[in-house]
Amino acid sequence: MGRVKSVKFWGIVAGMVILVALAFSIGSDSAKATVEGEKLKYDEIISKIERAKADLKTNEEELKKSEAAFKKQEEILENKRTEVDEAIALVQTRDQLNNKVEDLKTEVSGLKTDQDKIKADIKLKQKELDEVTNAVKKKKEDPVELMAGQYVVGKDVPGGRYQVTNVGRGTNFFVYDSRGYPTVNTILGNDSIGSGDYVFFTTEGDTIETLGKVKLIPVE
């Protein structure tokens, strides 16, 4: 009887030991699982942080690239703005030059009109000069100088056509025909009362009278 009780006692003790061991084992496994779960969460957080850092670094690099590209575009835009300003200035300069060209064209046109008028005047004067030159063409004969006095044409002076000019001061000059009628009555000289040189015809028998020294130049 006592032996049976002892066996039961130890059986109960053994059962309790087994239960305690089983409970400890279960608690240990549960604690281990909790710790490992927490470790897993920590590793995930660290991994996320590392990924976030990597993403941040990538974003920073992309931002730097974007800022560099933006700065480059700003420089290009500024260059384009400068080119546009220069183009506008060139257009304004071109317009100013065009206006000056038009003004010069107008001025040249006016000068051409004046030039044509001057040419016409020169041509007219040349024609008049040619007529005078042809009308009073000097002969290849020596001029005749006469002192103050009277001279008979055909004896003292050959007959013909002459240009008479004063030598020194102006003087009165006369030519009379064979009947004594005056055919020339003029005052030679370029002073206030003189009329300059004089061209006349004279024939044999005429009389030339001068009150001062003159020169007779044969002309055709």
C-alpha cells in the first residue's frame, strides 16, 4: 500500500516536471519567436532607411543634373535674348541707313538736276564763245600800234577788219569814211566810262583818229 503511494507520488512529480519542462520549452520558443520578429522588424527598418538614403542620394543627383540643365537653358535663353536684341538693333540700324540712302538719293537727284542745268549753261556759253571766236578770229598778222593822232587807211594802215584795244589808259577812238562821216565813235578801256575793245571794218580812204595809244589787231 505504501509502495503504491510512493509510485503515485513520483509519478505525479515526474508529470509535474514534464509539465514544467514543457511550459518552459513553450515559453522559450515564444520568447525566441518574439525576439526574432522584432529583429526582423529592425532589419526591415534599417533596410528601408538604407533604401531611402539611396533614393535620396539618387534624387539629389537628379536634382543637381536638373539644376545644371536648367542653368544651361538659362544661359542659352540669355544668349538668344542677346541675339534678339542685336537683331533688333541691326534692324533699326538698317532702317536708319535706308532712310539716309533715300535722303542721299533725293540729294543726288537734286544735284543731277543742277548738274544738267549747269551743263546746259556751259553748252550755251560755249556756243556763244564759239560764235564770238568765229566772229573775231585773229589773223596771223602782227598787230599795229598807233600813237595818238590821225592815220589814213591804205597809206598808214592796211584796210581790213580790226579789233582795237587801248594801250594803257582808255581813250576816244574814231573812224571816218572817205567823205568825212564818222563810222566809229567809241571810248576804249575798262574804266567807268570805257566800253572795252571794239571790232570794226575799214577800207582804203578812211581816216582813223585816236586820242591815246592803241593797238589794232587784224581779225578775220
